[in-house]
Amino acid sequence: MNFNRINSLEMGTEDHYRKKANYYRSSPEYGKMISLYPILETSIKDCQGENLVA
């Protein structure tokens, strides 16, 4: 085994996570999930624009 490579615990940048979120929101899986759980769509819309992390 190669123990020289250690998993990094560093977080990505805010831009990195925004890009991932945009990609996910345009995925077929996300669309299916929203159609199966309409209350989830309402909750997500209610939170849009909120500053959830300081």
C-alpha cells in the first residue's frame, strides 16, 4: 500500500461549490427528486438568496 498519499481535508473554494451546485441542479436526478417531493421544491425556493453560512 502507498501511504504517502493522504486524503486532503481541505475544502474547495466557494466558486467550486457553486459550480457543483449549478451542475447538480441541472441534472436529471435533481429534476426527478423535485418532481417526487414537491414540498422540497418549495423549501428550496424559500431558502434561495439566504446567507446560510457566515
